Amino acid sequence: MNGMLRDIREVIREEMMMRPKIIQVLQSGPQTVPEIAEALGYPTQEVMFWVMGLRKYGHISEIPEANDEGYFQYRIAENSGSEMEGD
């Protein structure tokens, strides 16, 4: 990405496309939003939007305590079924 902020409508349009990619990244274990963003090659603010959507709909869950840097880690929700969907 070129560092320019994209229109939020563009980010929203990509949400369904990003779900399986984020789930795939989390299959290796819990990660923070910056770690997920780095793995995907997308800006942290866009990944935060997608992660919050996945959290809201129960695909991923937050680990209750922040890491040493103050970031929360996210993991695939135990009952989400996302790891088997293959979207």
C-alpha cells in the first residue's frame, strides 16, 4: 500500500474477501492487529476495521489481557466454524 488512506467504502467492500485471509493468518496462533496487518501487507487501520467486524460476528475472539506492548491478541473463536469454511 502507498500510505494513502483509502475511502472507507473501499475498505468495507473488501471485508468479506479479507475474512478467510485473516482467519488463515490466525491459524498459526493468536496475533495482534499490527502483526496481522504485517502478514497481510495492509495498513493497520484497515485491518483493525476488518478484525472488529470478525469479532462482532463471532469469527474471532480477543484474548482478555494485552501483551507487553499494550496490544490485544486475537484468535479464531472456538465455536466459529471459520477454520472449516474455506470462504
